[in-house]
Amino acid sequence: AQTVTQSQPEMSVQEAETVTLSCTYDTSESDYYLFWYKQPPSRQMILVIRQEAYKQQNATENRFSVNFQKAAKSFSLKISDSQLGDAAMYFCAYRSGGATNKLIFGTGTLLAVQP
Amino acid sequence: GAVVSQHPSWVICKSGTSVKIECRSLDFQATTMFWYRQFPKQSLMLMATSNEGSKATYEQGVEKDKFLINHASLTLSTLTVTSAHPEDSSFYICSAYILSGEKFGPGTRLTVL
């Protein structure tokens, strides 16, 4: 069975600084997708970034980028120029390559942004 | 685009009553929807996968007779918590499968007195 591990329950970053959130996963599949979701205090889940396993190039979305190390099964999220609005719970998630397979979530990392 | 709504956003009910939560895809059709439960400061726990026109697939340990799921159309899935008890109090989130991932609803906070 696939598992997702987030080893940092809490992280803190100064406004305008850079922070990296860690995520590792375990799978025997070759076709899968990885995601980072953000859950602010409103509790609305928001997709931050998505990575297809077959793509070697790391995904980027504005200030958010990932470091995808397929052999090491690592999928970290880097947030550059951190803003107060980035404060949230961040979940790493895995999904098999099938069309409608379920998401498997990590336990989350609570990110605080200090002004 | 790809908005998912949930109704109600917050519901309080008495122990022993049933509560229905609706999940709608507003501007797209969702063949597959998912229902999650989330306790405070914890991750999302998948309860069931809801497929339009067929029976839902429940995760291990989830009582299908207690958490009734109906996905009668391509834009609506409902979760009914039957004979609710205080331990059912939680935050319930639905999502709809889309190509780029899952689109989540805003969640429903259920409080059972």
C-alpha cells in the first residue's frame, strides 16, 4: 500500500524568507501523481501544485516550487518570498495513475509566517 | 471554473436524528466524488468514493449503514449521517475528481448534541 509521510508537524518562517516543507512517499507503482494542498484557517482545501511522476522537470507555480526526487521518493515544497497569507496547514498527497483513484494524504505541516 | 459547493456549511442536530449534507459540482460534471472526515488538527480521512449511478465504495472501518451516500446525478452527491451521535461531530469535506486533481468543497461542520 502507498504511504505519504510528512515529518515536520510545524514549521515557521519569517515574512519574505524561503521555507521548504518535506514529504516522502512509498510506492511500487511507476505511474502516479503528487500534490501539495493548502488548508488555511477557513479549512477550504486549495491545490498548490501538482507533479506527474513521469515528468522529470520540477513543477513551479509562481512562488511555489517542488523538488521531486523520484528515486528517493521525495517531494518537497519550497515557498519563496513567504507572505502572511501563506500561513496554513500544508498536506502532501499521492494518487495512483488510474483515472479516479483516491488521494492518500500525509499528516500535514502547519506553517506559521512571522511578520 | 470547477467549483464545488457544500450545504449546509454548519449544522447542529440532536442525538438520534439524521443529517443530510449535499455536495454539488457547480460548473462541471463529476462522475466521481469523494467524502472525507477531518478531526481538528488532523489530516483528511477518506470515508467513501461516490460514483454516479452506482453504489459508493466505503473505506475499511466506515459504517455504510450509518453514512449513507447517494450520487444520483453528475452534479450532486449526498452524505446522510443516520442516527447521529456526539462522536459523529466532525468536519466533513467532499471533493470531485477532475483531471488536474481533486476539487474540494468548503466543508460542513457537524455538531451533534
